[in-house]
Amino acid sequence: MTAPETGPSVEGSNADPNAAARDYLAMDWSKGLTPPTLSQRLDDAAALVHPVSPVKAALNVVGGLMAAMILPPMICIPWVLGGVLLETWGWFATRRAFLRRPVDWRGRALFIANYVWVNLWWLALGALFWNTGTLQGQASAMVLFLAIVSVFVMLFHTAPLTFLIAGSFPAIAALAVVAIRDEHGWREFAPIWIALGLSMIFNLGRALETPSAQASKQLLNDSLNKYRILAENVTDIITRMDLDGIHQYVSPGVFEVLGYRPEELVGTSRADLLHPDCLAMAEAVIDRMQTNPDLRESITLRVRHKDGRWRWLQSSGKIVWEKGVPVALIDVSRDVTDRVAADAALLEAKAEAESATRAKAEFLANVSHEIRTPMNGILGALHLLEREPISADGRELMRQASDCGRMLSQLLNDVLDFSKIEAGQLDLNPEPVDIGEAVRSVTALLAAQARAKGVDLSLDIVGERFWIQADPVRLRQAVFNLVGNAVKFTAKGHVAVRLTVEPLLADRVHVRLEVEDSGIGMTREAQSHLFERFRQAESDTSRRFGGTGLGLSITQALARMMGGEISFSSVEGEGSTFWLDFEAPAADPVASVVVEDELLSGLNVLLVEDNPTNRLVARTMLARLGARITEAEDGLAGVEAARSGRFDLILMDVQMPRMDGVEATGAIRALPGPASAAPIIGLTANVMVHQQAVYFAAGMNAVVAKPISPASLLAAIATLVRGEGEARPTALAS
């Protein structure tokens, strides 16, 4: 956009007023063009007349010489002198208007009086010409009469049609006088009349299709006036500044936003209003816009209100260029203080929510540890009691206690898993897994519960390629939730589990797991919120069947994390069918870990655990397998014991007083000699991906989740102590 130096102008009769109107925001607004009033028209006319007054005085002399050809010299000389005096008077009367100085009504009255006298003076000469009765005199009189009328019209209307009349009619009138006085026939002048007619038609056409300078100016002023009204009534602040930041124009909207009147800011620097922290940013934006003419940037700045308060303004600017040189900056600013405050409140609320989430996660982690630690002792003790001679009733009580412990562990797992999902901290750890074996093991685990209720639990597996890349723990969890729910809510009848694995491409398979039961089914209302957290089909479901109402919600989240979906169909009183569909990469079979009977025979094991019950359970279990156990009550004691370098394996609890398992592992890895190379298995309830990364980074070789499953622990030990190679970091869940 290019800004005229002294306001928009109309060059020639083809100027486009809309083009100038588009430059409105870039023009020098101090000129402020508006539709002209009568006073302005008079002042403009006076300004135009002033510089040609000497020329008009010279025309009086020429007119006197012409009059001397028709009138006596005693009449012509006084007329010339009078005309020169009138033009001199007019020169003084129009001087203030020409210099653009304030003109009052007295000055305008003098201009009008002078103008009237000048025209009357010329009309008097025309009357003298007419009264001579001669052909020359009357023809000249007619020219003077029509010329004066034309000049008067052009004073207020300068359309091309006016120029046509002013230039043509005096000549036509003179020709008419000649034709009438000499009594010539009209036919003798036919070529002249036709030529004049064609000329007038041509000029009339041009006059109609080409707007006058005055009309163009009027259109321009009307268009600019609309923009001025818009600029003065919008609530945004429109400013024009030079490149040094000095205000040249400020719209009235600034009063409502910043409390200043526009005239208070014109001539002041923008830097006086900006917060010191925003100055560098504003200058950097202006520098970038000067290097790129097409660049528009929007920034949010702190600006001082007149009463001293700070307001936030969103400012959008554009550089004004003239002849390829930047000359000014047009800026439109909007008050966004309330929005910035709302955003700040939202960020604060978000920070508080994130802090609360972290606190909740820490709380759940602590609760998890505190619950899992005694649960580890309970389940471990029950497992060891299975080999003790116990009565049938005692063995049944022990089985029930073990089932209750596993149920409590499952409830705790559900709550913790849902918390991880909600916080976006639950990650999958894909590895080769035999999905057929995974479904088979889960079904076998629930078979005893189904038999106890008289429910027929069947399994049908169809397919060939059962090894896939998936998280074995989460996969078994999803299968356990679906099959476990079917067994739980089926009092009699059957539960049918069907697994179908179909190859898709060379390296991918499609997995579909269906679980059909003849249980209680669900109402339509219950189906609508089945996957909502903490919701179960009926209000008394939890009391009748147990559970937290999180299993299906967690299963749905796990299915989606695996790239699949879970769905169902159900009829109240007849049963339900759930199915899980997902795709997974195919995997090569992996040999299972074989745990020999004498795996730990003669093995020196350091057990670092602060809980006495857990130490008792672990010591008893490992001693039965032939291991020699040395105990340490915390991390410091464990590091001191490990200095001897005589241990083949270290079992390291993670959360302990004085020194935790992570610090202790790092300290052991820093020991000199073979003591630093002993395999270390971490024992913890906190086995999220980011937590495992910390354990492995500290130097642990494997992690087993609490409550500890003897099978999981033995599998980890077998991986580490069998063979001569180094064991890779492994996380095993119970």
C-alpha cells in the first residue's frame, strides 16, 4: 500500500476514487477530506482565482484593445483602468484562502462582492458592444455574455459538459449573429452547423462517459468519509506511526480502551506506552516487516492505561511503503485483557490439575507399594503352604484365602491401571508372544472357578500363525477381563471362548477373540454406559458379583492401544457375547524358559528387602530350591554385603529406607572387581515403562512385579543364571 504525501489526489479524468479510498488507512489523516460545504467551495474558488488575478488583469488590457476596435477610446481607457482595479482588489480578497489560512464570512463576502463586480464590469462592456448596433459589436457582445455565464457555472460545476458549453456556445452564438445580421440563408452555413453538431455529439459522448475531476473528487470524498466514520466508531484502536514509533494518527477508540484522547497521543512515542518487557519484541516485529513488504504480524503487548493500569492489546501491523521505501506503520489493536486473564486462569487451573494428577499418581504409587508389600507376603506364604501337610479343610481355607488375595490384587491392579490410562502413562511393551497359549493359560486359570459354579467353560482355537508382537501382560489382562466377566456373570449354562487368527499379509495377522456366555445379559439402558468407568450393569451388581466396574473400561482402552476395538451384543436374561478385534505383526516363535529342578542349587543369593515377611517368604522359597540366602534390611546394608563379591545373584527391593534399590544398584555397579558384575533383579510394584527405564539405567538386569509370582521370579532367575552370556533387561509381571 502506498500513501500519498499530502492526501489522495485525482490525476486526470480517469482516476479511480475507490483506489484512493483503499489507501485511506495509509494516507496523511491530518488532511481529513470530507464532503465540501458551501464555505469550503467558496474558499476553494477563491484559492483558484488568486494566482490568476494578474492574468485576468492582463486580459482586461487585451479586452480594452479589442474594445477600441468597436468603441471610442474615451470609453475603453476608463473600462481598462476599472478592470485592473477590480482584479487588484480580488487579488487581496483571495490571498488568505490561497495561503490556506482561516477565512471568516467577512473575507468570503469580499470575494463574492469582487466576483460579482468583475462579471458586471465585463457585462457592461458587452452591453456597450450590443448598443453599437454593428455586426462586430453584437457578435462580440454575444460571446462575452455566454462566456461570463459559462465561467459562473464552472465556478461550482466543472464537468466536461460544462467545458463543452463554455467553449462551444459563445462561438455558436457569434456565428448565429453573423448569419442573422447578414441575412445569409441557413443552407450556406450547413457544413459549419454539421461540423459543430458532430463536434458537440462527440464531446457530449466523452463528457457522459468520463467523470469530471469534481465528480471524481466527490466520489473520493464520499468513499473516504465512509472509512473515516468506520475508523472513528470501531472499538479497536487504529494508529499510524512513523518508523520511529511517533503517533501521527490515533482513532477515537483509544479513549474507551486506554483512557487517552487521540490528540493527547499524536506526536508521542509508542515506547512511552509499552511495558519495558515488550519493547524488544515490538521492535523485532517492525524490523522483520521492513525486510518483507508482504509480511503482517500479530503480537500481544502490554500497554499502559492513562490511570496507570496495564492492559493487554493484540496488535496487527503493516508497513506503509512509498516508492519502495518504508515510511510508516499502520497498526490495529484490540483489547484482549479479559482473554489473557482467562488464558492465565486456564493455565493456572491446568497446572493445578497436573499437580493434583501427579499427587494422585504419587499417592497411588505409595498406596500400591504399601498394599502390595503385605500382599506379597500373604500370597507367598500361601504358595509355600501348599507343600505343607495340611488337613482337607485347612487346604480349602488356604485355597479360598489365596483366591481372595488374587482378587484383591486384581482390584488393586484395575484401579492403578485405570489411573495410568487416565494420566496417559500406560504404555505397551510388545514382544513375541504365543496368543494361543496366552488365551489357553487364562482359560485354564479360570476353569476351576467355572467348575465350582457348574458352568461349562470351553475353548476353541482356529488358525496357524499364533506368534505375534504384543504386550503379553496387557494381552492376558484383556483376555482375563473378558473371560473372567463371562464366568462371573454366568450362574449356570456355558461360557464359550473362540480364538481365530487369520493371516492378512506376509507379516501381519488379524486376531478375533469371542467370549459367549449364557449369563444374566444386559438391559438396553445398561448397555448404553457399559464401558464407562466405575459403572456396572445394575446398581446391585457390585454387591452380587463383586468388582470395581473398571474391567471393561480398561479392556476397551487396551484394545484401542493395540489398534483394535471391543464390541458386544446382549439380550437380557439370555446372555452376552463380547468380541475383541485387532491386527498385530507376526513374530517368530521364541523358546520358552525351562526351569530346572536344581536351578538354584548351590547359588549364593543376596536378598535386599526391608519387609521381614517378604524376606521370610523369599528365603523359604529360594532355600527349598537349593539356594544359599544372605539377607540385608536396606540398600546400605545390601551394598556393604555386595562388596565381598561372593554373590551369584542379587534380589533388590526398590523402595527401602535409608537407601532405595535404585541408589543401591548404582552403588553396586560402581564397586571394584567382580562384585559389580553380579546380576540384579529388581522387585517392585511400580513397573510403568518410565519407571523400568530408571531401573535398567541404574544397572538392574530384570524387574519382577509385586506381588511376586514364584513362576515369574524363577523365569527371571533362569534367564539370568543359565548360560554364559549377559542377560538383557527384562520386566516380568506376576
